[in-house]
Amino acid sequence: MGTGDKMRNVAEKAKGKTKEAVGRATDDPGLKAEGRATQAKSDVKQAAEKLKDAAKDAKKH
């Protein structure tokens, strides 16, 4: 995974956690759900990047 991609995914996950926390604090279920969705999206991207890295490593060996 490229460093830039990794940083973007971490930032996106943090953004999702913030949205979820604000949604919880303001009793806004929509914002809370949006935060969870953002986190899930980040997790999926991170998993895809890890798979790409594993495939590249497998080709090298």
C-alpha cells in the first residue's frame, strides 16, 4: 500500500469516527450512521490495498 493511500484511508477512518461521535453526542442517528459508513468504506479500501500488496509480493517470489 502506498504511503499516500494509507494516509488517506487513516484520515477517512478518523473522519468517520468523528462523525459517529458527533452523531452520538447530538443524538443524530443519520450522522452516526454516516460516520459508521465512512469507517466501513475506509476499511474496505484498506483491505483492497493489502490484497494488492500481497499479490505484488507473491509475484516477486
